[in-house]
Amino acid sequence: MTGSAQTIIPDGIVSTAEPALYAFVRSLGFDLDDWQRDINRLLLAKRADGKWAARNGDISIPRQAGKTYDIGFIPFQRCIQQPRFTAIWTTHHFSVTHDTFLTMRDEIVYNDLMLPYIDPVKGVHSAAGQERFEFRNGSTLAFKARENGAIRGFKKVGLIVLDEAQQLSDSALAAVLPTQNRADNPQTIYMGTPPAPDMEGEVFARHRSEALAHKVRNTMYVEFSADRDCDPLDRSQWRKANPSYPNHTSDESILNLYGQFTADNFRRECLGIWDEDATANAIDPKQWDAGVVREPDLDGRVAYGLDMPPDRSALAIGVAVRHGDDTALVNLQEYVDVKRNGIAWAVEWLAERWPKTCAVVVDTQSPAMSLVPDLQKRHVRVTVTQTRDLGAATGRMLDMIHAGTLWHLPADQQPQLDSAARNVTLRDMGPNGMRAWNKKGSDIDISPLQAVTLALHGAFTSKRRPGRKAKAVAL
């Protein structure tokens, strides 16, 4: 694709509906640039069975490039073509959602050539939080912010456009995607700029990583970006990153942003350059391997940590043994299929070990919190970590790996923990610089790493002194 730095094409393409979309755009008196048509050819490509080849389409592109203008015609055409079709355009903040609605209302809907398709009585709803267009054939194009779960309740949504994808969290996505479960041949479009460290950009970053690694077959990924080490004022790099420059985006517009943004934000927002560590491993594989020990020292203060993945498919119990010289051993003590074995067993398991344990730790955001009441009934005092504690625990784990003071068993003895450590990234937890573990891909379970991290936190922070010292734990 002309101008794009990265283009990943979905498998199985036999045709494209782009010519029909372009004819629709022209019929309304508008036009599209070649680069916009190139994106649409891939986004609207079809397989032999007539389904979209790109079930998911991801577009990473700088500000002021014209992505909203281009993608904005797609839901209108689909609503007109398919009676009783539902499309949703969603952004992170309500103010942006409302502005997008007003722009499309004024430029597209209030167009003499579009009005015949719009319901003459209830066609335009402009009330705050209720913004939508209704068509004569019963179709609806709704505009919703992702704040406060506003999209829950929609059903059979055939098209979702997730604008501001750099501000899309996994929890927000979990509220959005189920609305498409019963739709016929649904499609989801993600578009945004490279996320900054303080943004919830884990979804967009994961999609990019998986697309560039060719891990998915039904995804289109297009990225417009300048060279990583370029001169930020090089106009040829502006043209490479922003395909609308200079025809539609002026020097003045980009220079204004250059004067307002920090250097890093200008690279992301205007040059489309992703941070180098956006999807990089948080743990250096060489440093992780350096901590392998086959005959571990089991004497010391023992603590356990609990965690579960978001789907509650497994329960991980990690153990940490703090030695007298402040080195430590961590191990994935238990990793159990919850659907097959449940979680009740863990209460008895931990209660039996509590007399020789200095801490049992679980994070307040973990699904494993469901075990806390039953553990308390068995007189196990559970330490519940909050955001600051989790950030400190993650930092301690990383610091000890870097310093060579953290030991663990080899991969053949605890493959789940090893896989998590090799496939984990970091996410920011607010403006105070705290960071926590984040998974690189949807098929990675980091609960084993989280469990041993929490155990390590307990071993170093608990003031409890168990009644007698003995061999810490049988591994």
C-alpha cells in the first residue's frame, strides 16, 4: 500500500466491495484519495463464502490524516444496504463521540442526496448520550462513548468502529464485542494513533504485535509511520506518515502540533511512530534464564500468592521463599484447571500451610478475590494488594531479576510460569509511574507470574512470624 510502513493482508481474499462503496461516496458528491481507497479495498475484501476476509481491521495513522472521513462512509452505506442493520461508532470520551456525531450530521446527513435514506420523523437524535441516525429501512447508526459501559444492551451489532483505539482497554473491549455475537458476518474496525505510556492501549498494541507476527489470518493491519530515527521536521517523513499531507493537511497544522506537543507525543501523534517497548518483553530472557536453579534453597520465610486469568479458567498459587541474605526463590506451586477441579480445594490447601506461612496475598482486582471470605473463615489472614502495592510488587520482582537475586526452577518443571515470564509486557497504572504486568497476546496467561509476584511481595513485607521454622515447602 502506497505510503504505509506496515500492511498485513487477511487470508482468502477473492473480491472486494470497495468499488460499490466508492460509487456510493461519489453519488453523495464526495471523493476519496487513493490511499483511502487502498485501505477500503482490504477492509471490504471478501472470501469465497461472501464473508469479510478482515473480520477485524486495524488502522494506525497520525492525527489529521482523514481516517474518520474515510471510514465514516462505511457504516452509512451498510445501514442503507441492509435493512434493520445496527452499527455503532464509539470513542473513549463522550466529548469526542459527540463531536464526531455532529461532524457526520452536518457534512453527510444534512446532505440533500443523503436525506432520502434518513427516517423523516425520527432520523436524527442529537440529545447528549442518545446520538444516533435512524434510516427509513429500520437501520440504526449509534454513537456511544466507551465510558460507563454505554454499549451494553445492544444486540446483533453488524459493525463496530472503535475510534481512539489507543485508549481501548481489555475491560472496555469485553463490554463491546459481545454485542456482535448474534450478528451475521459482523466486522470490527479499530483505528487510532500509537498509544502513549499513560494510555490504556493494550488492545491496540496486542493487535499490532499479533498482526506483525502473522499470528492471525482474519485481520487487516495498516500502519502509516515515519522512520523511527527521522528528523521530526523532515517534510518527506511527514508525507510518509500522513498520506493527507500536503494536499489536505497543511504545514501550518503540523507545525502547530509540533510547537504544542512534547517530542515523544509528536512522534506518536503526528509521525505515527510506536514506542520501541510498546510490545517488548518486560523481562529480559537472558536475565530470567540466569536465575534458574535445579537444587533450590528451601529454608526461609514462606509466602503464597493467588491469581486467576480474567476468564477464571485456572487458579495459580505461587510461592516465594525469602532467604536470610534477602535473595529469594519463587515457584508456581499449583496451577489447576478450575472448570474441572473448582477452587474450593485451595482453601483447605492454604489453611493447612498457614501455621508455617508469613503471608497469603491476592490483588484486589483479581478474580481470585472470591476465595478470600472462605480463607478468612479458616482463620487465614489474607493480604489484599491495592494499586500502589501491586506496582511496588512488580517493581521488586523486576529489580531482583535484574540484580540476579531471584531464583526459580527451570522451564521443564514449571512451563506455565516460564511462558508467562517470556511473554509479559508492562502497563502503566496512572500518573505516579507505577507499572504492572500485562500480557503480550490473547493466548498468554500471566496469572502464574502474577501469583509468584504477589507471593514475593508477601515474603518481603509481612510482619507475621510463623510459630516454628522448618523446611519451607516441598517443591
